[in-house]
Amino acid sequence: MEDRLEYGRKKTIVVTGADRGLGLALVAEYLKGGNRVFAGKYRRNWHQLEELKEKYPGSLEIIELDVRSQESVEKAACAILEKTEAIDILINNAGVWLDHNTGTILDEEMDYDAIMEQINVNALGALRVTHALIHAVLKSFDQLVVNISSEAASMTDCKKDSQFGYCMSKAALNMASCLILNGIREKGGAVINLHPGWMQSVIGEPADCDAPYVEPAEPGEVKYYTTPEITARGFIRILEEPERFSGRLPGFVNYRGDKMNW
Ligand SMILES: NC(=O)c1ccc[n+]([C@@H]2O[C@H](COP(=O)([O-])OP(=O)(O)OC[C@H]3O[C@@H](n4cnc5c(N)ncnc54)[C@H](OP(=O)(O)O)[C@@H]3O)[C@@H](O)[C@H]2O)c1
């Protein structure tokens, strides 16, 4: 706690998987707010981050990052730590959904490669990045690790009988959040899991369909369409006061601040 660096109202933020979707929207919103952002770039021949860099040359750093690779994570961490000693908010957003047309336990085929890949990106990726940057997080004012989770992680609300890879990877991510919190709580660190809602993005919508934005029918309803921009603004509001949503366990809430079931 003694090492914490006071930043006033401007924060230093790291976002993984920031080329598009929610990651890009979070980067854009935080830059708009005058913060300093390190954005993980993974996708080749995709230039939206570079366009933002032209607009915010002094505040945005684009960092090559493949969260599946320890080498890439270490290289990215070095590049970040060369430029900043402290990270207020680390947002583990990078994710994949590969469970297209996957079957149930009764089907003949099970795509173990896809399951392993999702666990590697969605769960281990967040762990690798957090491990590489945790000391810088603990030197900051906010000391906050954010894992972009999903309703798919919820055991209480699980109604699916397929999508093993995605659901198991997000449940593992939530468990990682608990373990990380237990390791950093005494130093003042905090962890929160956020569910974006059913978002219009590569992961969220079928390739041939423009998912419409639909207002939730009632507060607390968690399965509805939203957009990366709406979700990013909701998340940023929540991350201003993460302690409101957390206790002995990390918070687990959607972008409206509705509590999710573990
Ligand atoms: N959309 C939803 O409805 C929904 C619901 C619940 C949770 N989520 C979660 O929200 C987060 C953001 O997803 P999104 O909907 O914005 O989807 P998205 O547009 O596909 O964004 C995910 C980003 O992560 C990147 N990525 C993939 N593999 C990576 C790797 N190995 N290293 C670094 N980056 C990698 C993707 O790059 P490529 O585009 O090149 O793959 C993409 O830029 C994910 O964690 C997702 O699981 C989404």
C-alpha cells in the first residue's frame, strides 16, 4: 500500500484484445476521458487502433500482444513497464468463442482442440497477462484487475448442454479472479468480473445477422443485445466504484451493474 502512486483523476489502463469490439470501445472511451491507455494489438491488417493513435498520439500506446504466448506476454509487459511504473486498471478482455455447432455430451464428436484453445485464450491468457503486470497494478492508485467474463461462466444459471470450451474457460477465468483476489487483497488490490451482455460483435452475433439493440425487458435481465460502446460506458461507470460490487469474492456484474450469479 505504501508504494501506491497517486494519479489524481487520470488513470493508466491496459486493455488486451483491443483491435475491435469491446476492447476497442473501452480504449476509445478511456482516451476520450483523458486517460493513458496501453492497447493490446493482436489482429493483423486491422487499423482501428492506429486511427485512434492519430487522434490521441500522446495517450495511446499500441502493444503487440498474443495472450496465448508467454513470450509475447513477456515482451508486451516489458514494453509497457518501460513506459509506466504503475497500472491503475488491467482489463483482460481478449477472448474467443469457437463453439460453433458444438454438440452435447451425447454426440459422437467433441472438438477438444477448440476447447483447449478457448481455455488457453480466455482463462490462461488473462492469468499470463495478470501475472506479468500485477506488481505494476499494485503500485497504482486503483490497483484493479478486471476480467471480462460472461454469463456463460455462471454455474447457478447454466441452462446450456453444449459449448463446453467457452463455458468452461469463462468459469475457469472466474476462479482465477478469486485466486488473484486472495493473493492481492492484503496489499489493497481488487478484482472484478464483468459480463458485457449479449453484444453486437464478432463473438456476440451470428456472422450473417445485424443483432438489433434491445432494451432489457426488466432490470436484472441479463441476456439481451447491447453494443460494445454501450457496454464500455457501463463498465467504466462500474470501474469508478468497483468496491460497491465486491466483497469477500470478486464482484461479478453485468454492464448495468446487475449482480450475476456465480
Ligand atoms: N459479445 C458478447 O456477446 C460477449 C458476451 C459475453 C462475454 N464476451 C466477452 O467479451 C470480450 C470481448 O469480446 P467481443 O464481443 O468484443 O469480441 P471480439 O470483437 O471478437 O473481441 C475479442 C478480441 O480479442 C482478440 N483476441 C483473440 N485471440 C487473442 C489472443 N490470442 N491474444 C490477444 N487478443 C486476442 C480478438 O482478435 P480477433 O478479432 O483477431 O480474433 C478481438 O480483437 C471477450 O472476452 C468475450 O468472451 C462477449
